[in-house]
Amino acid sequence: MGELGRIHQILVHLGNYTMTFNLEVMIMTWIVFSFLLFFGYMTARKSSNSLRPGPLQVVGELLVSNLYTLTEDAMGTDLAKKYSPMISALFLFLLISNWIGVIPIFEEPTKDLNTTLSMGMMVFVVSHYAGIRAKGLKAYLRAYVEPIFFMAPLNIIGEIAKVVSISFRLFGNIMGGSIIILVITYLCYSLILPPFLYAFFGLFVGTIQAFVFTMLSIVYISVMVN
């Protein structure tokens, strides 16, 4: 794992404004995207031509079926058919993003707050869109003034807090694990403990955090539509 303070940036000047892009996060994100596209292609390419599924197809179907079941339990069959593909894609993206840091010279995209915050904002938009579609705009807006009109500011703050909570939880756990590994690596000179910490924070904690983020996303959408 490299220095946490080293950030490779691209600066784009637009008049009096300067846009900054984290090159490392962008590259790692596209590597994750490429892996997922390759995994999806390899999983589905023989699914309709073979009665004997391969190992990748079994893994893919197991992940998708279990995520669909979780979504169906929370939202019902009709909404599960609509939103389970997004939930599956979200979980797999976060899972691989958290795991990729185990590979030398690679960094987790979720270690950057912009990545986790963008995921949180996406869940926020999707959940409120689902709420408007399910309840109608009038009933959706009425929920903000219940039980009394003066509760509207608190209800709005509560919805914004969901984005902050879900984003910072994932970012804090992944970044915290990176800091712990970096400190202990310098203390132990990468002898015994750091490789174990890579496996623990990268695989175990990364899996748990991806699952927690996904479950909270399902709950947020389910709350808005019910």
C-alpha cells in the first residue's frame, strides 16, 4: 500500500475555475468496471447453451439469486424485479472495490470519499424516485410534514443525514483499515502481521462493509415506497 498522502491529480481549468480529478481513483474504478464486465460476460456467455453450468456461472447465479431474495423480502416481488439488478451491481462494485486493495500497488476506490459519497447520493436519488413513483408526488411531499408541519425541516435533515451516514461509514472503515495497515507495516517491516491485516481488512471487513451498504440501500428504498 502506498503513502496515503500521495494523490495523483488531473487539473482541468475552465475559465476562472479549476476542476480536480483523482487519477488513481479513476483508474482503479475503471479497473473494477472492466473486471465486472469481464466477469459478467464470462458468466453469461454459455448460460443458454449448456445444461451444465460452469463455476463462474454458479458463482454469478448464487450472488444474484441471494441478492434478489433479500430485495424481494424487503420490497416485494414487483419492486424486486425492478431494483434487484441495481442492488446486485452495487454490491459487486463495492465488493471488488474493497477487495482490490489486497493486490500490491492497487488502491481501493472506496478509500476516496468522493466514491462513497457518489454511491450514497445515487441511493438517495433512486430511493426518492421510487417513493414518488410508488406514492405519487402529493403523498410523497405530505410525508415530510407529518405528524405536524414544523417537523418538515427535521425530516429533510434526516433524509440528508442518511446520505452522510451511509457514505462516511464505508469510507471510514476502508480508510481506517488502510491507515492501520500502513502504520503497522512501518512498525513491523512487513514481516508477519501486515499480510494478515491485508486479508482481514481487505477481504473480511471489505465484504462486511459492502454488504452493510447494500442492505442499507435496500432498506432506504423499501422505506420510501412503503
